[in-house]
Amino acid sequence: MTGDYRKDFIRSVNYLVQVRHGLFDEAMNLAMLGDLRDINDAFEVGDTYTFELAHLQNSADSNVNALVSLIEEIQGIVDSLVSVNNIDRKEIEWELKQPDSDDSPRGSQKIFGCARSVKTILTCIKSIRMMEGL
């Protein structure tokens, strides 16, 4: 990979990681209004707890399950792209970036407010499947 291509490619992989975080936030918000309502009601303002994808798996909510499947697929693609292209895992921004302002829906990343972003990700997944012969 040339320098410019590699730099853009790594930026694209980092974008997928951020999309994964955003989808997790949205799935968590849905679960807290549904399956996890009792847990949500037990929290006080200012309480913190770190949730993981495992908390959402096997949800009774088919919408949460669909988001979990998409999250897992994106993570698999990120891992594959990093591996196949010999990207040092230190070059990937695994942590969630903080938004520049709080004007996005529910404080999520600005990039997740646009349905076009999800469509782009689904197109990317379809293209990668075709390249891998899946």
C-alpha cells in the first residue's frame, strides 16, 4: 500500500470502529427502554456502569438482536481488514471518540445521525463479502 492509500485505508477502518460504537450505543438505548428497563430504572442520575455486547446478546427484542448481529459483523470485518492488510493494531483507534458538541441525537457521535452512514456500512459489508467469496 502506498502512503496516502494506507493512511486513507486506516481512516476507513477507524470509521468502521466508530460506527460499531455508535450502533452499540443505539442498541443499548433500545434495550434500556425494553429488555433492560428494570436495570435502567435502578440507576440514579450520575451512576455509571460499563456495558458490553454480551449484555445485549440473546435479547427478546428482535431489533436489538439485529443491531447486535450488525455490530458483530462489523467487528469481524474490522478484524479481518486489520489482519489481511498487516495493520498494526496500535494504528486503530479502538476507543470511542467524543463528539465535538452535544447537538447530536442522545449525545451519540454526529456520524451516526445520518442513515446514509449505515447504508454505506451495509454496502461496504456486501462488497467485502463479495471479495471474500462469502
